[in-house]
Amino acid sequence: MVTRTYDNSHFDESTNGVVVMVEPYSQKEQVQQVVYRILDANLDRAREGLRIIEEWCRFGLNNAQLSLECKRLRQEVAKWHTPELRAARDTPGDPGTELTHPQEEERASIKSVLQANFCRIEEALRVLEEYGKLYHPTMAKASKQMRYQVYTLESNLMGHQRHQLLWRSRLYLVTSPSDTLLNTVEAALKGGLTLLQYRDKTADDSLRLEQARKLRQLCHIYGALFIVNDRVDLALAVDADGVHLGQQDMSITVARQLLGSQRLIGLSTTNQEEMQRAIAENVDYIGVGPVYETPTKVGKAAAGLEYVSYAAKNCSIPWFAIGGIDANNINDVIDAGAERVAVVRSLMQAEQPTLVTQYLLSQLNRIKPEL
Ligand SMILES: Cc1ncc(COP(=O)(O)OP(=O)(O)O)c(N)n1
Ligand SMILES: Cc1ncsc1CCOP(=O)(O)O
Ligand SMILES: [Mg+2]
């Protein structure tokens, strides 16, 4: 009887404790076995993660192109999962099956599910690349290539999600400095807000960074988009969904170079020429206003409801009417053609931001509920 074991002594109950001839694994074979187990586990991990992403692309987004890319990657991973690697599996002897982190048991949103699984796939592919070098150099190379393809998939998918949510968003809250900043924003998010801009023109950078981080986290939990006003560096530092720029801020070309194609760039416009230029520059959305004069933007002349009507007829990208809009006049702005509005005071100074959010949204949703 030849029994393989990891150590050199072996007690076999079937022979009543009589030590039988054991042919131990050589050290080289033992190491090989461990490498095979690592490869087996990580091939599984990468494939499972890809399947989770694929399900969202297919059923959540109905996106054939993204689904196909997941499937292709999954099949490429499966190609490397040979019977010899599968044979090395030892689930009962794997101490890792019991280990979970509390964060794995709870996810705040689809975005968190996707991000956690992208991390999982990328880690698994990195492991396959390193340990694959001990197995098959071609596998190591293929794993590296797949990891870069997964980064691209992640960037495309996250960009797609952002754009979809932007198009669906009808109400945009632009913040102003407030002692109750986080509470007010959270109340609006509870009311259904899906788009937030952090705007503070006076705070110093350390406070801006701290507040932007907290707001980004809050938006993440509620599945809302988080945009930073004026500052591309701050947007990148907190991994925001995008930036909002004015006509006097950094150029769109430079901002796009810094932010890439998957993050959002919004631009303020006050007239037809600025709107046409913004569209030509491929911004993702524009602000249209100020519709009314407003103390939030002192000294800026109103563009009026005429400009709102022009936007309704001529703007091919999402646009948000902004400036002096509140619960009393929102229907005039809607009647002029607006489907989306941005507000500061109406929500930041509201006693009940959740209710005001719900009311503004209910008015905007009256027009085309399917947006
Ligand atoms: C949605 C939206 N529209 C317009 C503005 C104004 O931007 P800008 O002209 O750069 O002025 P500041 O906000 O920087 O004072 C905006 N912030 N958001
Ligand atoms: C930032 C900005 N840009 C054009 S109007 C405006 C401020 C809008 O603030 P409010 O909603 O309080 O009138
Ligand atoms: Mg600005």
C-alpha cells in the first residue's frame, strides 16, 4: 500500500497503527501541490467575480457589449483551469473557507458590490500572475493581460453607471457652507436625491478635503453621484464622480486629460454660445442659468426663462436650470421646458430637506416619469 502524505510519519487506522510503507511527497512535489491549490482557488475566485459583474451588465444594464466582455474573460480564465489544477483542491483542509470580513456580509449599494468584486478579480489575477510563473510562464503573461483588461472593463462599467445615473437625475443639490452640512445632505438623499455637488468657495483645503471625503462616502452609501465644484485636484483626491467647472475655471480640455473619459464634467453656461461650445467640447452636462438673480451668486445677471426655453429646444446633453429656483417657482421653470433643476438655498436652508426634495422631485417627475 502506498500512501502519500505531507509529513514523513503516517498513522494508518486501517492497519491498527502498524506503520506502513509511506512514500512521502518530495519537498518539490509538496511545493508544487501548494502552488496548484493557490492557482485552483484563484482561478475560481476570478471566474466567480467575473460572473457577478456579468450578471449586472446583463440583467441590470441590458448591455450586450459589457456582458460579452465579461463572458470572454470568464472563458479565458476557465481555459487555464486544467484538471491537474482542479485535482489539487482540498476544500475541507482549507482554513480560508471560514474567514470572512464583516464588510463582505453587507453591501451598501450595487456600486459597492461591483467595486468589491472588481477588487477580488484583480487580486486573483495578480496572484495567478505571480504563482503562475512557477507553473506555466504563458499563464502568468495571460493573467497580467487579463488584469489590464479587467481594469479597462471596470473603468468602462463605472463610467457607464455614472452616465446612466446622470441622465436619470432630475434634481441636483449644490451645497453651501453649513453647520449641518452632512445632516442636510443625508436628509436630501433620503428624499431621493441622486446628484450632489460640493461647493465651498471659502473653506481652507484641509476642511474641504475632510468634508468632500465625508460627502463622497455618504453619496456612495445612498448610490448618488458626487461632484466637486471648481477643483479637479480635490475631485481626484476623494475619487469623486466628477467636477463642475465655470467659464473662468480650468479648461475642459485639461480637466478631461486629468479626469479621463469615465468621470463627469459639468460646465456652467449663461447663453447660447456658451451652450454650443460646451456641447462641442463634450462636457457631460451643463448648468443653465442663473434663471433668476440669486444671493448665492451675487453680481451674476439672470439669464431668464428665455434661456431655459432655448435649452429645452436645443440642448442635446443633460442640462440643469439653476439660480433662484424653489418650491414656489419650480413649475414656471418646468413650464419653460426644464426637466432637471439644481438648487442651493431651497434645500440647504430648508427646515425639512427630505420633504422639500420629495416635493421638487414630484414636480419634476410629473412631466416625463420615465426619464
Ligand atoms: C449645476 C451648476 N451650474 C452652475 C454652477 C456655477 O458654476 P461657476 O460659474 O463656476 O460658479 P461657482 O459655482 O464656482 O461660483 C454650479 N456650481 N453648478
Ligand atoms: C452656483 C450658481 N450658479 C448659477 S446660479 C447659482 C446659485 C444658485 O443658488 P440658489 O439655488 O440658492 O439660488
Ligand atoms: Mg466655478
